[in-house]
Amino acid sequence: MMAKLVKAGLLNSQPGKVAPTLAKSPKYITLLDIYRAVEDNHNLLHIDEKTNPLCIVGGNIQDTLNGIYSSVQKDAETSMAKHTLAEIIDDILLREKAKKR
């Protein structure tokens, strides 16, 4: 996973050192950036291609779900683009601090 993040320009890494650093401020790294880096542009939902074309459901399900899945993907990516790594880090730190009270 680390290699994918380096390739996407999100992490810096040096050969022989296991001490990666962020390539830019976490406030400029979105959840969408991370998702695209590690998922290799795969969609969240996948249509089963191995259905029976002679069945009323199996013969039509791909076309029926394709539009719905595309909409879900677009909505998810729009939402991921609104959230940054900085938000995630801040939330983790707040939750950890709350546990220590």
C-alpha cells in the first residue's frame, strides 16, 4: 500500500529507510486522493457478470444496476473529495484524548 501512496505523490520514501513522510500537508490530501491511490481506480461496487442471460433477473441485472452503481460511485467520490487527511487525524486525536479522561 505504501508503494501506491508514494507513486500517487502522497508519501515520500527513501530506499533503506522505513520512515515515510507525507508529500504535502494533510489538509491538502483528500480521502478521494487516498482512495484513488490504493484502489487503482476500481469502483466501490461491482456488477456480477456471471448471471444467467435466460433468467429475467440475470438477463437484465447488469444494465439495471450499472446506472445505479455509477450514481453511487459519483456520490461517494464527491463526498470523499470533501474530507481531508487532516480531518481524520484530528478526529483520531480527539477520540484518543477523550479515552484518557
